Amino acid sequence: MRDVSVEILDTTLRDGEQTSGVSFTPNEKLNVARTLLQEVGVDRIEVASARVSDGEKRAVELICRWAKSVGKLDRVEVLGFVDGHLSVDWINDCGCKTIDLLTKGSLNHLNYQLRKTPEEHFADIKECVEYAHSLGMTVNAYVEDWSNGMKTSLDYVYSLIEHLSSIGVKHIMLPDTLGILNPLEVLEYIHKILRRFPNVCFDFHAHNDYDLAISNVLAAVLAGCRNIHATINGLGERAGNAPLASVQAILKDHFQAKTTIVESQLIKISRLVESYSGISIPANSPIVGDNVFTQVAGVHADGDNKHHLYSNALLPERFGRIREFALGKSSGKANILKNLEALGLELTPEQTKRVTKRIVELGDKKEIVTQEDLPYIVSDVLKHDTPEEKVRLVSFFVSTAYGLRPSASLRLEVDGKEYEAHSTGDGQYDAFASCIRQIYVERLHRSMPELVNYNVTIPPGGRTDAFVQTIITWNVNGKEIRTRGFDADQTESAIKATIKILNIIENK
């Protein structure tokens, strides 16, 4: 199949909007349409169903006005119905010149939904098509429920396709409306259709009810169909449609097929549709998911260092992405080095070993570690380490409750002896610090360092699960010393910074 050209129609704005809970505003539809045609490079877009609402009409008008201004109006299509002149007039009034007519592709739909004979339905179709042609419009046609029609009423399907092709329908669209087909059936049915109608232009439209939409699209192409439908992020009725990004990658890498898709723009349109639809992209979604170009296991990063042993044709740069190396309990030294390299940080082998140990510890606590957190971890591990831990926090408890002052309880070990304290304060950290003063000042008769400044920072990005770095500046006998604490919890990070200053004092 090398060098075979495949044309792609994106139906995100029509079938994709039939996802439960999804509704695009007219301006959102315009932005998606612009991005699909100008930046992503799809061949055609289906943008709406006729006669749905005034808002939908406004959306189609906006898209068609823009498309006409840039010479792309012939690439915009709207689903219409066999309803006399109503759908045709609605679509034409919007400025669209291509109607995708919904015809009945199985006797079940014809008999039980329309309650008409094939002859009556064919006559209605002909009237719609001739009227659209009289207005200078192009007509394509969906053979709705085609998959069931191939199973139960093959002669009817053949007669419908014969009729559609005889009256000037340009694209005859074969939808697996209920998502019931498997790839072997798609191969068989498309072969039958193409043998019977070798000169007709067919589209294949998959649904994902059995998680076979991508496989079925590729089977259709393998069988000889050169026009396929897809949606961004796989949006669509029920379980959705074939996702464009995955279809594109497989067509190119496994079939060496040619398309007009600009792969580097797929992440942009994916994120745009995610934002407008409110349907989140799964982190493990191929091509566009957050995690798909992230190596987790340290052995993978090590293999990449040695000879790209864990790379494949899905290079992240190809899709406007970058390779990332996860930080967690499965991270090895290679993962750490990759992230340090990206940040421009250089550590000695011993320092890298200590940082790796700390990340593994955080992973065991189910903490999420990102590259943005790494400088804080390095700072936490490498700064103010003391040769001997004379002061050790054995256990602590802090609490806050509505209408009550925050309280703290702790057990502290100083020079091998344990002390307990309980106190309240103006905040959780203040309650903790009050316990420390009880032990140091009242029991040990030692002076406490003076807190000069207290600064809390988080990595950029606004993540609510981000690690916190607390930097506390102390005055110790007229000299300023800064200690850092690092934790997912703000209070605990401040507590760690406090224990560090006590150890610094004790080791002098």
C-alpha cells in the first residue's frame, strides 16, 4: 500500500458533538474548523446537522463565511435529511454548498422507521438530490445502518447504492452506525462493494462500540476504500468514533499511506477540542495523552542512552511533543540524569545516588514527582545535610478545627533522649514551633534560633498537587542561616526546615 493516498473527513463538529454532554458554541466551532482545515490539514470537515437550532445555523454561517473567504468552502459539509426541500434550503441558506444526505441503508430502518417501500424512499432521495443540484450544491449520501444492511438485506443495499450513483451523488458513505463490525467483516464487505461498484467513490465511517473503530478504519483502507472518517480525541455517539491522531499514525507507519495531515498540529487540535468539549483526554491516549511519551522504568532511559533501544517510529518531536522521563519509585539513575540534563543541573555520582534514593522514597508514598519538582528535591537532599543527626523528629501530629486554635503534639529526640510536648498556636506551624520552644527553652534551657523570614514556593504551573518548598531564614547569634524543607504538605515542609536548623546548631 506504499504511496496510496487516503482522504480524511473530520466529523468532530457533527458526530463528535453527539457525545453525551458535549455542545460547542458557534465561535468554538469556527475555531475548530479553522484549525482543522488550515493547520491540521484535513481534507474535509462535517460541521453540523441541518435544522437543529438557531445556534447551529449561526455556527454553520460563520464557518462557511470564513471558508469561502479563504477558498475552502468546498471542503465544508453539513448532514441533511430526506425531508423534501427543508434540509437543502437550511444548508444552502447558511452558505454551505455540500450536503451529506442521510439515507436508510437497511430494510429494518426503512420498514420500521420510515415505513416506506424502497421505491418510495428512492423517489424521495431523487427529489432531494435534484433540488440540491439545481441550487449548485454537491450531494454526498450516508447509507445509514449499512453494516446491518450488509448482514440482513444485501440486495437492498446494492439497489440503494446503484440508485445513489445514478443520480449524481459524489461520495457514498458507508457507516458502521452501531459499531457492530469487526475488521474481517469490514474487509469482506468493502471488497464486495468495490467489486460491485468499482467506479463509485466510497467513504467508511466507524464507531467504537467494541473498541474496534481504528482497526475497522484500517481494514477499510486495506480493502481499497480511500476516504475515511475520524474525530478529534475519538469523540462521537456512544463509545465514539475513530480518533484522528491514531488513525494518522497507523496509516503512515504501517501502511505507508499518504495523507494531508500535519502531524505536529495534532496535539494543538486535541487540546483545543478537549477544552471546548469538557471531555478530558486519557493520560495514556496514544499520540496526544500526557503520558505517552514518558519513560517510567529506569531501564528504558538507560537503553535510550545506549542506543535508543526503547524508541520506535512514534517519535515525540514528530507530533510536536518531547520525550519525558518519569520520576518515581521505578526511576533509575538514567531517568534522573535525563531530567537533570533537561534542567541544566550537574551532580556528582554520589549526589545523583542520594537524589535517586529520595525520589524512590517519595514514590513509595504515592507522591507525584515531576521535572519541575526536581530542583526542589535536589535542594532538599543536598543543602544543609549534616554529618550527624543529633536532633530527630520521632513523631508529630498537627490539627486544626473550626472554632478552635490549631494544636500540635510531638516527640523529639535530642542527643539520644526523647521529649514530648503539646501546644496550641495561631497556625499549625506556630503550634509546632511552640512545642519545640517548650523542649528547647523550658526543659533543655537552650536558646532557640530567631525566625527572620518564612517563604513558601511551589513549582510553576499551578498544580494543586505540587510539592512545596519552604525556605526559612534564621538568626543564629547574629548570623543569618537559611534552611529548606521540601514536601507535598506545606506545614511538613516547614517542619523539616526547622529540624535542619536545630541540627546545624547542635553540630557546631
